[in-house]
Amino acid sequence: MAAFPSGLDDEEKRRFWEDLDEMVMSVPSNEKIFIGGNFNGHVGSSSKGYDDVHGGHRFGVRNVEGVELLDFAWAFRLVVVNSNFPKKDVHLVTFCSLVAKTQIDFLVLRKGDKGFC
């Protein structure tokens, strides 16, 4: 499970992504990868530019952290699987406050394994 705490400085964020990259590279290609967690990113409702990793069924507007997650998925031939299924907005939102509704929790796995979800 990945955890991406908010409020990290750029150096800590860079180390997080480097560590995650190393972990994924260490997994043999014939083994399953399931990465789930709070990435504090919004991949947005549009799959534009990321059609092969984003299924087009999301919530909100993409932000910088969402781009980082999508770039990570693209680089390792992974897919954000919870973007592949249509859901009501109430089931997409993973954090809600008085000022915002967001979706920041994602499940990422190898493209060939998305049938498991």
C-alpha cells in the first residue's frame, strides 16, 4: 500500500516516486503488482493524453500529483483500474469536507491484470 502524505516538500516527493519506481522494477514481469493507496492526486474525469492508463471514468479535474501518478503508470505499463468502471459520483469520492469533494485513493496494477478487478 502506498501512502503519499500531504505537505511533503519536493525532495521528499521525489524520493517517494524514486522508491516506488525501484520497488516496481524489482518485481519480475511475470508476477502481479497491486499498488493501492492515497496519492493525494486527482487524475481527473478526462483520460486525455493517458488513454492507455486512464479508463475515463473518474471525478474532478487533474492536478500535478494526478499527472505524476498517470506518468508513473504509463512508464511501467500499469493502469489506474478504478478509472475503468463507471460509478455514481457518491462512489467515486474518497474524501469529503465542507469545501471539497475529491478522489485521491487509487488502485494501480499491470495492464494485463486489470481483469482481476
